[in-house]
Amino acid sequence: MTEKSLVNEMLQVQLAIELIELGARLQVLETETDLSRGRLIRLYKELRGVSPPKGMLPFSTDWFITWLPNIHSSLFYGIYRQLLDNCGCERMEAFVKAFRLYLEQVRLDETEFVLGLTRAWTLVRFFESDMLEMIQCTCCGGSFVAHAHAPARDFVCGICQPPSRAGKTRKRRESELQMAAGEPVLPELCAKS
């Protein structure tokens, strides 16, 4: 019979707590920690006050290629790679730090959160499975998320060449109407998974 390390178990619980606080779904917790499903559910209920949400995780790479998600995904993944490659962080340590830095950047820019923790985790998994890769924009030189093996020649990012309806969301129209009416506009920053 093998003896469990209390320190390792404590680190697993600490990681699970961090991930839950950042909005992780149960499937993410089960994959990234060695804790039992029952313990994870109890921990989730204790921290959030509700049962973990049910349902499938995002499974398509296409979401990360669309205009606004691509910009946010590219920002997050760039931070993640820097932490892995240059700061000596382990995989999950780099992931959590990169997601916190992404959230901080979005708050500073006073823009809407596009990339939730579960989507960010799925993005990393897609890169690890060689389903996605980074491609350099020929206009600005930035690196952006793209389908693996997509033609990189003449690639122009969504910042340099935004689509015609870029930025014309319902929330934006509503806030513009509020501003025109003289009502205070409070940025609603809520993470989506």
C-alpha cells in the first residue's frame, strides 16, 4: 500500500481552490488534479455555494479563430508561452499565472472578458494536441492563434484587418445609448466559460 504525501495532497487542494476561484469547471479540475471527484464536488460547493455546472466542455477550435476570441486567445497564449519558456514555470503554474495576467490586462483596458478559464484551458490542450499553432501577422508582426497547418503566407490578423461588423455588439450599442442619454455606464466584466 502506498502512502499519500500530505504535502502533495495539500498542493493539489490549493491548485483546485485556485482553479475554482478563477471559474474552472469540474472536468478541468478532474483532469489537472489527483483529487477524487467527490472531494472536488465538496470543495466546489464549499467555495462557490452551489453545485458545479454540468455539460460538455468547448470542443471546437473554430471559436478561437473568430475575430474577438482570436485576439484574446492570442494575448493569453502569448503570456502563457512566455511564462513557460522564460520564467521556468511548470505547466499549471504558468497557466494560472497567465490567466490572472490576462484578467488583469482586460480589467486595465476596461474591456469585456472574452476568454473564460475553461476556454483558456481548452486552448492550451488544443495547442498540446497540435490542433492550433501561432502564426505571425505579415502586417504588424504579432503572433496569433490559427489552425495547425494553415497557410501562414500573407496572414493578416484581426487587429490589422478587422471584419466589417467588428465591435458592433449588443452590449456596445446599449452602452452607447446609455451614454447618449446621460446615464452612467458601468463596465460589466463577467468571465464566460
